[in-house]
Amino acid sequence: MKVLVGSNNPAKVNAVQKVFPNEQVEGVKVSSNVSLQPFSDEETLEGAINRARQCAQMDKDVIGIGLEGGVMELEGRLYVCNWGALADEKGNLYTAGGARIALPDEIAKELKRGKELGDIMDEYTKKQNVKHHEGAIGIFTNHLVDRETMFMHVVQLLRGQMEFTLIRTKNGFK
């Protein structure tokens, strides 16, 4: 079985590879068909689903995985959010969300001005491609949780749901 990840971002591809170590995992460039900076759980999830479905339609015997990072507002605070989707060629779809942390006010202000979190983080840390490495989650958790680990958890949830459904179906449960 081949697993296509709807991104070439190393943090996302490596997360999937770690959860599917015995499968051929490949990152492919597809569009999320949402904003560059998703600004709600709904939009972030939609981006993940769009990526997963595009990947699943690329070939036979393929699982498509879409992983999307975004931000969402709760009680006046902006939080990092992340969503994943797993789709197969039969049209089955599994979704899961992951960790959330509140963003510092100075980061939230820049997001509300229309900047993308990845660009803000590069400026904030004076590094390049933070979103391809530790991500905002890594910076704001003092590197205790990085972006790859965050997405690994989401991919584990996706794989577990898929496997549960396969076992349930094999045993005659609907």
C-alpha cells in the first residue's frame, strides 16, 4: 500500500512515515483549496480533507493523508490548531484534530493583520522555515513538542480509526 501525503513539508511527511513505517510514504504537492492561513477549525479541517481526497484519487491502492495547520479563536484568544484527514480510493474518510495552545498577543495581532503564521514565526525567531521544522508549537512549548510530533499524534488517530473500521467490517459489524 502506498501512502500519499498532501504536502512536501518535511514535518508532515516525516510524521506520516513514522506512523506508517512499513509503507511507501511520499509527499505530493496538492492544494488545500483554503486560505494560506486557515482561520478556524472548520477551514483548517476543510483544507486537510481536500488534501487527503486529492491524494487518494491519484492512484489505485493509495491512502491519502492531508494535514493542515491553522489558528482558531476561542474567548478572544487565538490558538494554534491542526487537523488531519485520511481518505482511501473507496471514499472512506477519517478525521482527527490535535494539540492547541494559545498564541502570544503579539503573534495574534500579526495574524489578524493578514500575515501567515509561518512567516510571523520566521520573523519572530529570526530563523528560516520554522514551519518545516519545529513550528510555532515547538517555539511556544520550548521544544517539548514540535510540529512533527504534533502531526504524528493526529496521524496515529487517523490510522487507528481506519484500522478499527477494517476490523469491525471484517468481523461483520456495521
